[in-house]
Amino acid sequence: MNDSENRPRSAKKPKLPYEEALTKLNAYIESHNMRHTPEREMVLNEICDMQQPFTAEQLTERCKPLRLTQGTVYNSLNLFILARILHSYVREAGRSATLYELAVGVRSTVVMVCTRCG
């Protein structure tokens, strides 16, 4: 089996932040005795292709052609937050619209949300 057969299959070629995020993910997985899975890498690849903050629902929709389940997407999001690959924040107060944003390979942004009007 050659190296290209081991990589997750996705329609898009990974971008530069993908390599940094994958390195961070692999370090976290190894330090916590977790398994490496191609599904996590496919979710990570889709996240790295997104150019703006996104919801879990938007990511799930993007992952449907890859035959990834909603559970895989949500579990991956939680893992990526723990590994400090993603940031999450609530967009609108009282509506639980959580947005996710890549935390590696990009400049940091500060998000402020009004507690009165969201």
C-alpha cells in the first residue's frame, strides 16, 4: 500500500493550515492514548478549507458527501477544541448558535458579543 492510499480521501487538496493542525492533532492524540482515524482527518481537512467561522450544522452539511455521520463531526469538533485547533464562541446570546473558527495557521481574532442584543 503506498502513501497516497493511506491518506483520507477528500475532494479538495489540503491547505497549509491543515499540516499545522494535523501535527497538533497527532500530538494531542498520542499524548492521550487515542486512536488515529481517517474520519477525523477528513473533518479537519474540511474545516481547513472553510474561510470563515462556521456552525456544526454547516460543517455536517459539508461532510455529507464524504459519508461522515453527524456524531463523527460533533465528536471531532469537541476533540479539536481540546487540542486547541479550534476556538468556539456563541454568536447570539440566548440562541445557542455556537460558531467554530480555526485556531492554527491564521491570525487570531477577538470576538465580542453584546450581552443585551447578541
